[in-house]
Amino acid sequence: MTMLTHTGGSFKPARRSLGGQDPAGRVAANAHLAMIKRFCIGGLTVLAAGGTLAAIIALKAALFVWVFHYY
């Protein structure tokens, strides 16, 4: 029972037996967040490249219609 009782004064915090461990898993959470950010940045890069390609095709089509307009 002595392991479960708090031996310090009433205003002193109890000693932690975990020491330098990370009980909340902050390191794993930060790694997961970094992986999500990397995935989103990759997705945005692909969308930007697709948008650029679509804009070039639209510009070429508009130029073709403007130059070679057949009535």
C-alpha cells in the first residue's frame, strides 16, 4: 500500500515514476501530423500541376480559335 500513497506534503506534487517517458505519445502524434502535412503538400502539388496543364491547354485552344476562325 505504500506505493499507492503520497508521501510528500499536502502541497508538494507526487513524484513521477515515468521520468523521461512520454505517456501522452506526443512524439508519435507529431510524426503522424508531419505525415499528414507531407501528404497534403504532395496533393496540392499534383493539383497545381494539373491546373497549370489545363490552363496551358485552354490558352492554346483560345489562341487557335482566335487565329483560325472559320465562318
